[in-house]
Amino acid sequence: MRNTSTVDRVAVVILALVVLAVAAAPWVVPYPPDEQNLVARLAPPTTGHWLGTDHLGRDTLSRLLDGGRFSMLMAALATLLTGLLGTAIGVISARRRGWLDEFFTRTNDVLLALPEMVVALFIVAAMGTGFAPLLVALTVTGWTPFARLARTLAYDVSARGFVEAARVVGCPPSFIIFRHILPHLAAPMLGQATLRFGQLLISVGALSYLGLGVQPPQSDWGSMLAAAQPYADRAPLGIIGPGLAIFTVALCVTLIGQRAARMAAGPLLLPTGGRG
Amino acid sequence: MPEQLVIEELHVRSTAPARIAPGAGRPASGEPAVYRPILSGVGLSVSPGEFVALVGGSGSGKTMTAMSALRLLPPQVTIDSGSVRLGPLDLTNASEAELNTVRGGKLGMLFQQPKRMFNPNKTIGSHLHEPLKLHGGLRGKQAHAKAVELLAEVGFEDAHWGVRAYPHQLSGGMAQRAMTALALAGQPDMLLADEPTSALDKVLERQILQLLDRERSERGLGILYITHNLASVAAFADRVLVMDSGRIVESGPAQEVLSRPRTAYTQQLLDASNLLPAPRRVPLSEARSVLTLNAVVKQFASGKSRCRPALDNVSLDVKQGEILGVLGQSGSGKSTLARSIVGLEDVSGGSINRKLDTAGKHGAAPTAVQLVFQEPHDSFDPRMTLRASLEAPLLQRKDLTAAGRSQRIHDAMEEVGLDAALLGRRPCQCSGGQLQRVTIARALLMEPEVLICDEGTSALDALTQRTILNLLLCLHRDRGLSLIMITHDMDVIRHMCDRVAVLFKGRLVEVAETHEFFSDPQHEHSKALVSAAIPCRGLHLKKITLGQSAASV
């Protein structure tokens, strides 16, 4: 068995460093991220350019830090929006039941049958590129797993004795939703959110890679990958850098999220099992 | 060759912090002992053909004794010293492979909640095939034939249907029969029965015990019967062992222990299970009614017309200050009735009239009828402290300040005899009896006219059950509270109730004064219920019940 607490601590430290570096990018980058230097194109790592330069002579490290702002912010916002939307839809489905539940569940099924990326592409194509359309595209395609999980759990909690007990003593539905159902949903939703953050980070990258996400001169990790791909043989760091960044951040968030979800579930709160 | 089960000087301890152990509220486990002893020097033996009862309150270590014999202890519990021997084989240091030939083979186990022990995806037949293959070497048609035979033996009317049935298609009693068949499939010499009948009503309880008793006399099966119900012990057991906090405090022939208990603990247990009939109270004809049910019908799954209604034309009238008992087998609609009355289920027809004394009430929530649930641990949100759970309904009342709410909660806690310090705890840190008291406190906060106890005491051991019943009687006396006791326990009915209503397949088949009901039940089903009740110290009944079992099977 791996030593989970050490791994989790390392993940926290790495993620903190990445977030710090990315957040402080405007002040710490060694070069302006879009400053071109055509003399030093596709340079290998040097003391001046730690990760070398791209095909226009822009410093890879600076672009990595600057691009991370967009990627991580977008993924975080999309996770938050999809999480809230999905949880709301799931809980409403479970509480109202009837045709509303049917409607949301079928919509969910339809979205599940279509590849996420195709729907996202369609929305971006219809709305144009930019920050807001990208966010809409990711939210519309991304709420389904949250809604599914929230609906099942809310159904489950609603059938528990304490919810019925609360109804008998006259607690209104709002109290049951906010004090009983949502707290029970928190830990699993958090776990789901961290998994989705990683996937969304990759989705943002993929859309940008396809040229539908961020538009030049702004960059993100996906568009950097796209730009560096033709020169992979001469300057491999241009691909390894952003690729590794996406991978590391997604992994760290997932690890931390799982740990947080376990802690939120807590051994004290589990039922004590059989008697006797 | 049948073999004897011998447990000698068994010491078992928990390595988990006592803090999260169930029942941590009890003083014995209150201090944070890291190595909490669970069993200290338990010794017992069960010979072939012997019916030995192991009795004690909850948390006394009865189940742990059985689990140690099978080496199925939870990971944080370890056997310190002592030995468990089945014939020549020492189970305490047997290998896993050896244990697997013993478990379900020579040593069968019957668990408390039969429905949970079946895999819902598999038929009863395929459950039975497993031990038949492992321990009997039977396959295919032979195994199938044997499975049918076993089910017929345990009293399935249609054994061929039973083999094909899925667990959800069986009623509680049928599931326990199937479980018994499963335990017997491995041809065990010794059967550990851990409260096999606690969740069942009296009729089924007697049937299951008769079945075990027959296996004992016919095949020489040794039975270790774990229970907190002394009534059934008196009727069936040869020897009794009394357990308290991990020790055997008393043992001897059943007759002797039950008639001349040597320790105070045994006496306490006996007193608790000896519920005397209630003294006659004044007739209640002139009291006003607080709850009226008029031809109530509840139909589930409206699509299927062949489905019989859960409640069929039930009319009932509850007077103020009355204790009404509602009797019925599992599945007779008792719980549906309770849920309909408090408004958790909408009724399909008829009307329920909760007569509110609205002048005295603040706010208008329909809380004049309150419900105490069967499972105390499930009726509180595990995330909330008890204070938060109790405060929740009061938050709806705009006329109360924070201090006022706190005062009411403390008053209610005092009324049910609990320390207010308990309010800061979470449900898993309290025992079942404490939580059931808190449930009652929560109900009292709503100033109810009627309190319904839906099997409110069935999940508790006899001692705790007794204290809860006394509490309810006190509240009834002091507050003039009307009680509806929904139960399958005839002793509780006889002890508490003024009137009895019998539900059978969703119909109200009889309503009578308690003493009339017990002396002269009218309906066929009532007669069956009354005759099935195993009275405490009913030693003389053993012959009678044996005779009946021979006649009925």
C-alpha cells in the first residue's frame, strides 16, 4: 500500500507552487510572454531561457506561466459552474420527481450519448470563440455527471429515517435540502469535482489546441501544445512543458480532492453497524 | 461424527479507540482505553443435540463470542488468548483453508437480519448450491433436488417456487427460513444462531425456533442460540448462559437460572422481560377523540390493479389519554398506517382527522401527531449534533428566541431523563436507548396529542426496552398523552395498552379491550397471534409447542 499521506502532502506542495507561480506570472516572468526574438528561434534550454524558446523566439517558461492562468482559471470556473448546475438539477430532480425528473434524466442520457467534445465544438462554432463561449460550452456539456450523482444520492438520503423524522416534526423542504441533503452530498460531489477538474483542464487544452479556445496573442497550455507540435523534433521541450503542466496539475488536484472527500466523509460520521 | 464446540478462557480485545465504538456513552467504555477488552475469559461448551442459550443486554459480547468461534471478527478486534475447539480442531489457530471447510460446514451460522445476508441478484436456489457444492460435493440436478428438499424441510409450502425465488420476493419469515436452510445445507454439527428471530413477529419466531428444535432432536444438531429475549429461552433452551460486559456471569439449566437467578444482572434481565398485564384503567368512553381515521385506503403502485391495497378501509378512533396497541405480522400494513397518520404518505381514499387543540398551539404545522421510529440510529442525521437535530423543528417557530429554544430543548431532555451534556454529541456516539429517548424528546418539543411508536422498542434489548416503555407510561400519565403502540410484541401490548387493534393484510380485523382480546380473540388471525406469544417462564409450553409442531409440519 502506498503511503497516502506523504503522496498527498507532495501533491499539495506541488499544486501550491504551480498556483502561486501562475498567479504571480505578470511579475515573475523573465520575459513578456509575447515578446518575439526571431534570432533565437527554437533555442534549447540556456541560462537565459530555462525551457528554451518557441518557433517565434518567445520564452517558453514565460508563456507557460502566463498560459497557465487561462487554463487553470477556465477549468476551475467550469468545474464550479458545472458542479453547481449539476447539483442543483440533481437535487431538484430527486425532490420534485415526476415529469421534471424525467426531463432532466432524459436530457442527461442524450448528452451522455453524444461525445462531449462534439457538442462543445458545436456550441463554440455557433457562439464564436472567446472566454464566455468556451465557458458556456464546457458547462453545457459538463453538468451531466454531477447531476447523475447528485440525483442518486439525494434520492438515497431522502429515503433515510432522519429525513422522514424531520418531515414529521414539521421541518420545511428548504431545511431538509440545505441541512440534510446538501451536507451529505458534499463529500462525493467534491470528489467528483476534482476528477472533473482534471478532465476539464484537458478539455480546455484540447479546444485551444483545435484553435477554438483562447485566441492569439493570449496563450494557454493547449494552444502552446498546438503551436509547438510542428517543431517537436527540434524543440521537444515546447511540448513537454505544457503537457507536463496539464498532467501534473490534474493529478495533484485529483489526489488532493480524493483525500479531502475522505476526510469530509470522516469515520465518525459513518453508521456504527450491527448491534449486539 | 458430531463434535462438541468448546470455548475456553477466551480473551478478545479491540485495538480501535473506544471513542468511535458504538455505545460509547456507557460509562464502561467512556475513558479512551486503547485496548478495550470485549471478552474476558469466556468459556462455554455446546454438545451435539443440546440447545444452549446465550443471553445478555446489547454490547455484552454475545455476537462477538459467536464471531470469534467462526474467526469472523472485524479487523480491529483480535483474539488475545484462549481457545475455541470444534472436536479435535483448534479454530483459534486454524489456517484459513481449514476454517473455510468448517464455516458453513461443521459450524453453521444464522444471522440476525436474513434479508441483508442474501445477494439480491441471486436466487435462493443458487445461494443453496454454494454450500451444497463446497461441503456436500453436490452439483447440477442433485444439488437442485437437495435444495428443494431443504426448503421443504424448513417449511416452504412451495419449495420448487422457493428455489427459483429471489430474496426480495420472500417475506421476513420466509427469508429467515431460507437462511436456516442455507445454514443447514452444509450439514452442520453445530449451529450458531445470532438473534435469528429478533426482527420477526411472534408467530414466525416460534416457527423458526420449532424448526431449530426439530433439527436438534432429529439430527443431534447442537445449537448456540444468542438472544436477549428470555421468553423464547424459557420455552426451548436446555441450558442458559448469561453474559454481561464480556463475561459469563451465570450459567446452568434453563429452568434453574430462570426460576432462581443467582446474580442481580440475571434478575434484572428477567424483570425486564417479564411484562405484567396492565392494571385496568377507568373506561374512556367520555374522553374526546384526538384522532379519527375514516375508511382510509392506501394503494401503492396504482398501475397494477391486482396488487392488494396496503391499507384497506381502515377506520379507527383514538381517544385522549388512551394507549392503543396495533398488532399485526410483518407486511400487514402497520407501518403504512403510522406513516399515513403522520402525513408521510398520502392516502388514496378516506380521511384522517387529527383533532388539534389549536388554541393552545403556536404556529400551524400539523405536528399534533408525532412518530417514534424503529431504528434510533437512522432517525438522526449523523452529521448533526443532537442539539442541532432537536433545534431544527423549533427554528420554524417565529415566536421563540434562541434562549427560548434552548430552554425548551433542555426541558424536553430532562423530561425523558437524559443529561443535557448529551446534546453536544453526534448520533454515533450514543447508544440506541439514549437515541430513542432523544427521539421521544424531539417529539415532545412539538407538544403532540398523540405519539405513535412504530416498533419503537423492537430494536433495543430487553433492559433498554423496559426503560423506554416506562418512560412512555410516565409521559402518558403526566401529560395525558395518547399513545399508539405499533408492535408485534404481545408482551408490550399486554403491558401497556388499553385497547388492541389487529391489522391483517391491510384490513382492521379486530378492535377490542386488551384483556378481552387476550382472553377471547375473535378473528382467526388474532387467535393465531395470541397462541403464538411465548410467555415468559413458559416452561410448561415446551411440550405443547413440540406437539403442535409435529402436528403442523
